[in-house]
Amino acid sequence: MTKKEKQPRSLSEEAYDRLEGMIVSTELLPGARYTIQQLQQQSGLGRTPVHDAVKRLSANQLIHVSPRSGLRIAPVNLAQERTLLPLRTEMEAIACGLASERATPQDHKILRTFITDLEASKADLSLERFNVTDRLLNGAILTASGEPLLANTLIPLQTLYRRTGWIYHTYLGPGAPMETTVESHISLLRFIVSGDRARTEKFVREMMGDLGEMLLKVRQSIDPATLDVSLADMAVRTGVAGPVN
């Protein structure tokens, strides 16, 4: 099949995209339990496509499936994300570096369209719309890299960090401007289109360094119960607040 040919999207793919989007935006709360029926209601799709999507999300470590306790949305695991950041950094550098060397004229047209659209909307691009664009952009870069096996590991990692980014931008508000994030993605695309692999890979590693700073700020500033709602019921006594009996 050539790149110009497109297969129709299946309901299972649609279910995966919808549920993944709800996980990223924390509409499906980190650490919360759901049934297949609840996911059907929230996605608006039937049992079979939702069940297929859950299997993929489970394989990607976004949903934990237990025979006894049902489905649990994976909590945000900052320790895991810090540990995996060097791996993601190198994989992103490889993917973007290969894309800079291997991109076809069709790939260039797609990447240049992303640049144009991001530049036109960067001043008022919503976090939700940016996440949709970011997901499509990542797919376009992986396609341009010509190494489909990279996607098996890299796409699930991108989703995990995208959710943490959602939390970062949502809860830190004005301290986390979207325009800066959009500008860095435009710069990355320009490096890829330039065909300079060394400069592209260098820039990717700089971007991933910024991601490390984001993880640190989330750890320092965000209530752990936001990252795992099961912690909300944890009672902690300090002896500071409240009356002394």
C-alpha cells in the first residue's frame, strides 16, 4: 500500500482514539476504576470496539486489567516517567533524525502544513487542540522516519508524557504557557525539514531536557491525589491542624 492510499478507520480504532484522548485529558481519572459498560457510555461506542481498545490500552500500560477488580486507569507514575525519559529521549532523537534524512516530498508537504497551521494558531491554540495536533504530528514524524517498529514503544511513551503535560498545563496555568510549547514544536519541524540530522537530534535532546523540568515541577507542585485518585481517601494525621483533645 502506498502512503497516498488510506484504509477506512475501524470502530476499534475510533474507540482507541477516544479512550486514549479521555485518558490524556484525565476525563478518565488516573487511578480510577471503570467497567466496560461505563467506557461504552463515555465513548459512545459499542462493546466490541471498546473491548478491543481496552486490550490495546492495557498492552500500552494505560489501563490495568484485573480479573477480580476490573479495569483501572493507570495512575500517573512520575518515578517511572523519570526513569524512562532517557529511553524516550534517544528514541525521539532517532525517529526525528531519521525523518530528517528519509522524509519524502509527500512527508515534507505534510510537515510544512503542520508548521503553517501551528504558526497561524499558536497564540490561541487550546490545550485540547494542541494534544490532538501533537498526536497527529508524532505519527507524521514516525511515518517520515521509515522505521515502523519505533512506533510500538514510542507511541505509548508519548501518550504517558502527554497526560502529564495536560496536568502540568491545566494546574500550573499561566506558569505553563502553551505558546512556548508550540514554538518548540515548530522549531523541531523546521530542523527536520532542513535535512540536518545532527542539529535535529541535538534539538530533540534539548526538548527532552525541558520535559525533565516539567516532571520535576509536577512532582513539586501537584497534589498526588490528582495523579492517582485512589489517594484521595487516604487519611493522614499531622498533629498540626484541628483541635487537640
